[in-house]
Amino acid sequence: MAQVGIVMGSDSDMPVMSKAADFLEKMGISYDMRIISAHREPDVFFEYAKTAEEKGFKVIIAGAGMAAHLPGMCAAIFPMPVIGIPMYNDALSGEDALYSILQMPPGIPVATVALNGGKNAGILAAKMLAMSDSGLLEKLKAFTAEMKAEVEAKDAKLRETGYKEYKK
């Protein structure tokens, strides 16, 4: 049974949404990924959001661009946390999606990550699940240690080689 639902309105969102899925896989978290348009197939969307809890989802990650109704509508129907990913677009640089996801009415919160922030959405979902899963919490601590080690290695290389050699 999947713990996280990942939903996007279009396959053009897949490069961003796949980063969330990749991180969840790295942490051993099961997910279900779907392409569902809240505007073009509202009946399918409604059924997805309405049955997400009984499917075992603990968190939904919803990516959307432009009007970006998918995350907010998930939050209006699904009783557990929803993480919204605003998608960058050429028309308004993703600001329309960002504001649409951020500016939810009282009582319908959507945790919002940066434009195209797929990986951070996966990390945030994992942290939410880790509140009741000590094994997952340990994996997240190891991931944090890996990030620290990567930065330390880059700093050591910079100090060793100098700026001009480092950037090659």
C-alpha cells in the first residue's frame, strides 16, 4: 500500500515530480504516481482525492502550474498533509502557480515548496512520515550527513586546488 500519493496535472510536470519519486525511493517509501487534471477530468480527480485516505496515503504531493488548483483541491478533500509544487512556466515564470498554491483560505493549508521543488517535496513528505517511523528518521539523518560530507569534500577540493582549478 502506497504511503504517498504523487499527482500532477500534465506529463510535462514529470521531470519535476520524478525528483520527489526518486527521493522517496531512496528512503524506501512507497508511492503511487498519477497524471490527473483537476480541470479537464474533475470527476476522476475528485475520486482520487476522496479515496486517497482509504488507499493508505499519509501525504499527497501535488504539482501544478498556471492556475494550480490541483494542490489546493487535494487539501480541500484529503484530510492529511498536502505538499504543493508550483511549476515554472514561460508565461508568468511560475508566479501564478506559486501564489495560487500559497494563498489558500484559512482551514485548507498546503505546504508549499519552491518552484519546481520536486526533491524538496519528497524530503518534506519523508520528514512528515518520519514523525512516526524511527527507521525512516535514521535514514533521513544519514541523508543529512551525506549532504554535509559532500559540502565538506567540495570545500576541501577548493582549498586544495584554488578557485581557478576548482571550476574546471
